[in-house]
Amino acid sequence: GWPEQVVLRHPLLSEHLSGKWVPANNHRTKTVVPGFQWRLLRWSSRGEFLFIEWENEAMLIESRSIWRGVDRMQIVDDKIIEEVVYFDTFPLRAMSDANIEYVPMVDVAELAAFYVEE
């Protein structure tokens, strides 16, 4: 199991989880998300930090969906003490609420006004 002092910070959770609840969250995901699959794409480490790039795949709203993200884990004495999950939640939210409109924060066409020749 996960040590109680581990903190999981995840963009889909209403609050941070202690290690005690990480297995329950993992079990819930596998139970409520049809065909859920997790794949490791790449990893790297530096000092006490491990970075994992991953890809998830599942059946969501009657179609196969894929989304990617990165976890950053802090490891002390060979134990994870903190895990932070990073990924864009918009595509998943849009599948569950068709009224959500994606509006980019930066219009790439406007970048020409800021271009500086080096």
C-alpha cells in the first residue's frame, strides 16, 4: 500500500489525497471508466524527483479516447512522498458537458505583433 504521509495532487480530484486513499482512487477509476488503460511512454529522474510521461485510453461517451499527461513524484528514502499529476482536463470535461466551449488564451495569429528578430 501507499504510506499515509504521501500526498497525491490530481487535477480531477476535489482535494489532495493522502496515501491511504490512493488505492481507492485507482480502483474507482478502473471500475467507473470502461476499458481504462494506462501506458508508460517515457520517464526521467533528477535528484529526488521522478518524471513519468503517460498515456491513458478508455471508452468515454461511446468513443475510444486517449489523453496524455505527466506525473512528478518526489522520492525520499526510496519512498514516494508526493505525486503531482499534470494534464489538460478540458477534453474530458467537454465530453461530459457539451456546453463547455474551448476558447484558447492565445491566438497564434496575433504572435506576429510580438515577434522579435534575434
